[in-house]
Amino acid sequence: MTQLSPPRRRRALGCGIAATVVALVGIMPTVIVFVLATTSDPNYGWLLFITLPIAVLFGAVAVVLGIIGIVFARAEPGGYGWPIFGVVLGALQLLPAAVFLTGV
């Protein structure tokens, strides 16, 4: 009787998908407010003061999850796609805070 191969661990895939989902959840309120402010009423723009800190928080969490996913991807066979995508989306969310803090 042949033995079954052990199940593959998918920690990197799970962390990468989690990082991408967290980053998208952080981006969506800002996108919604931006669309409302440009199309419907410019008075919705003040909501960016609420959504941008939330986006920065979610972006930082996504970067951490993505880096953990990259570390797991090094240890097991699989792809780097989802963790890297999560890190990139998280880093894009951190750009407004970096621009604000550096004064560029």
C-alpha cells in the first residue's frame, strides 16, 4: 500500500490573501469618499480626515501580514504572488502619511 503524501502547508497563501483583503478593506472607504466628493457633493471631502488614518492603519497591518507571508513562502514551496501584492497595496496606503509627515 502506498502512503499518502502529507498535506501541503499554505501559510504563505493564507497570509498573502489576508494581507490583500486587509489592504483592500482599508482602501475602499477612501475610494468611496473620493468618488462621492468628486461626483456628488464636494462637502464629502471632510470625510477624508476620518478615512485616511484608517487606511494608514490597515496599510500597516497589511504590510506586516505580507512580510510574514513572504517569510513563510521562503520556507515552503509555493508562490510569492499574494504576499507581495499585499505588501505593495499596504505600502501604497502608507504613502499619504509619508507625504504628510515629510512635507513634500
